[in-house]
Amino acid sequence: MARTDWSLNGTVQPQDMNAIGEEINQLREDVDHIEIPSASVTEAGIVKLSNATNSTSETLAATPRAVNSAYDAATAAQTTANAANTAAATAQARADSAFQLGNERKAEVVAALVAKGISASTSESWDSLIAKLNSIVKATGNAVTADVLSGRTFSNAGANNLIGSMPNRGSGGTVTPGTTNQTKAAGYYSSAITILGDSDLDSNNIRSEVDIFGVLGALEPKLYYEYTVNRINPSVSSTLELPFTPKIAMITGTYKSNPLENSPTDLDYGICYLLSHTIYNNYLWQYTVPGNLYIGKENYNRDEPLNGLLLYRHVGNSSKTIYNVVVRAWG
């Protein structure tokens, strides 16, 4: 065996070198005969290196290159995972918000159903609430509050439970036409409004050129004038101005000598004058019975209006006077 107790002052002998050589040779021989088994998960041994990153072998060892590839893949996967986690968190937040909004909308739907007298609860499913919504009769009208009787409720296409404002006027009653306008206030009447009529509302009963409720009158005015003259002496004339143009005139009187005495020769007579435009000695009319009583207009011109009657008695075959003269004229 080679010496092992060497010191700094020791001397190497040939036999020492030989011993060392022998031991070295023996060591080489021993090393050559060493058998190292392959490594496994249960036993140490020789391991073969591999660049694969997708192998399932339990006897190969990854090289730095394989580790780096795996690291890069893991880093990329981590980045993807982080993005996925962020997206998932965003989706969760949105889901939570949607859930909250859904709960709020459900509460509103439930409140709307309850307001319409329909039992509902937020614990019900949406399918149940939707079925109840579909059962509601939806309003489609266009009435407004002024169209509906005051105090009555109604719905239209825009809102429910509206309250009418139309005044209740009660019974319609009867309207009698008068000289001024009569207004029935706007509102609701529980019965018909009767506007009285009259069968006498006829054009023949209304003066010409007068319009009453659209009926134009056709009745010509019937004018009348009466005037009394105590007497008409011989050769004395009397003029009577009328307020209208007469169509018919009548004169009556008594032809006698003494108004206080009755005589067989007394004569009661009268004449009737029509506007026939009969001209005699420039008079519109004359009467030639005893007394020669004229009625008309002296110096008559056909273009003039007949607005007066001229009465007189000529001096004739008698001195008698006409008494109790009454003039009547009709327009």
C-alpha cells in the first residue's frame, strides 16, 4: 500500500512510487468494472438528457433548452390565464350587475302587477310574472281627462287609473228660445236637452225681410190708419197726411142740411178707393154722388208717392154738409 504519512521533509523512495503506481492501476481497474444503473423515480442512476417538452418519460432528464421552452409556454399560459381571469372577473361583475338590475326590474314588475290588483311577489320566477303580465287587458284608447265624467277613472294607451274632469251638469232640461243667446255650459248631461220649437215659426207669420232662426219672413205689413172729421162744409177742403202709402182708402159720412135734425133727404154713404191709378181732372180719384166728395191727391203725378189724402166738397146742387166723416186707410 502506498505511503500516506508524508511530510514536507520526507524523502520519496522508489518503492514509494511503485506503491503509488500499483494503487493507481488498481483504481483504474476498479473504475472500469463499475456498472451504474439507469436512473428512475425510485433509484439514482444514469440519466439521458432530452429537449422534449411534451414527453411522458420518467427516465429522461430535461435540458435547459427544454426547461426554457416549458418556461416560455408556462409564461404564455400564465398571461392567457391572467387575461381569462380578468375577463372572468369582468363577466362576473356584469353578471352581478345584471342580476341586481334583474332584481330591480322584477321588483318594478311586481309593483306594477300589484297596482293593477294582481297578486305578485319577487320570489316568483320570471315565467310566472310574465304569464301574469300577459293576462292584463291592455288599454289602447285615446280618451283624455276632459272626455271622461268627473270622478270616474279610466285608462288609455299612455297611462292607467286616470281620473276624468268633465263636469256633471245633471239633467239636460228644456231651452225656450228668447231674444238673447242662451248657453248650455259644456259637460255631461244625464238626459237630453230639448230646444222648444213652435209651429208658428213660419215665413208667412214673419214680417218681410226679417230673419228669425233662419226663417226669412214673407209677411207684408198690414198698415191701418183712421181719422175722424166732424164735418166737411161746402167748398171747404181738408188735407190728411198719412204715415204710409195707402192701398185702400174708405170715407163714410152723412150728407144732411142740419146735424141736429133728421130728414128724409139725409143720406148716409161711403166710398172705397183702390189705388188703380184712375185719373180724373188731375185727381187720383173722385166720387160724383151727391156731395161730390173727392178722395185722392190734387194735381197727382204718377211718379209721386201717394202720402196724403185730400178731402173736400164742391159747391154743388145743395148746400148740405157732410157730417161725421171717418177716413180709413189700409197699407
